[in-house]
Amino acid sequence: MRLILTTHARERMSERNITEDDVNKVLAGYVERVEGGASVRYKGVGATRNVMLKVWIVAKSDIPGKVKVVKSVAWEGE
């Protein structure tokens, strides 16, 4: 799966020690998916920590086989 990371997403990833592997793992094997207006939030365990990671993507990019645009990311509880 191809990702486009917005500047905001890259900044949050840097601040929170989140890797692209973390994001890819959540999007490939999420436990929760919530649609909300212009965003879709995925939640699942990251690759580098055994903690739930939330990943927000642009809703219009949430099509199987298409490039996903990541808006923001955050570890649950942080």
C-alpha cells in the first residue's frame, strides 16, 4: 500500500516516535475503523510498540488499492 504523509502527519510521527512501519501495520491489520466526515480513523497495534496506534486518513483516499493520504497519528493514551 502506498502512503502520502502530510506535513502534519510527519511532524506528529517525529514527535511521537512513530514509524511508517507502525502506520502500515495499523492500516493492514486494524481492530477498529471509524468514519467521520472528511476523515477515517484506524486503530491497531503498531509495529514498534505493543500499544494501540490511531491513524487518520483523508476519507476520499480510503479506497482499496489506492494511495492513502495520512493526516495524523497518535499513540492511544498520549
